[in-house]
Amino acid sequence: MFGAPLMVSDWSGRSWTASDTLDADQHRLQRQVRDLLGRVSDRVYLCHSDLATNGQEQTGPLLTLVNAATSH
């Protein structure tokens, strides 16, 4: 529950929508990438698999970054 929207300290009290969830997920991803990049001094090595550990195709917000990185 630590990351759940119910625990957000600046919550306005209005109903949580799908758009709010999408925005929160996007902001969390940005914070995580900034944190990762802030911890490295030279470079980040990207490892990617087309399939997740359960055998399903990987899709998610980082996929566009992976595709952009591998196309160069």
C-alpha cells in the first residue's frame, strides 16, 4: 500500500480516476529513471528481453525507450 494512490499526501479528496492513475504512473517512472541516472557516473547498460519471466510479451512504458535505444 506504500505506493497506492490512497497514501498520497497531497490528495484533494476527489475520486481517483484512470487518468490520475496514468499520470501517477508516468511521474513515478520519471522519478525512477532520474534517480537511476543520478546514481551513475558514466553509463547505463540496458538489458532487454522480448518475453517476461512468465513467457508473455513485454509491453510497458519503457518499451518505447528500449526500441529507441536499440534502433541506433
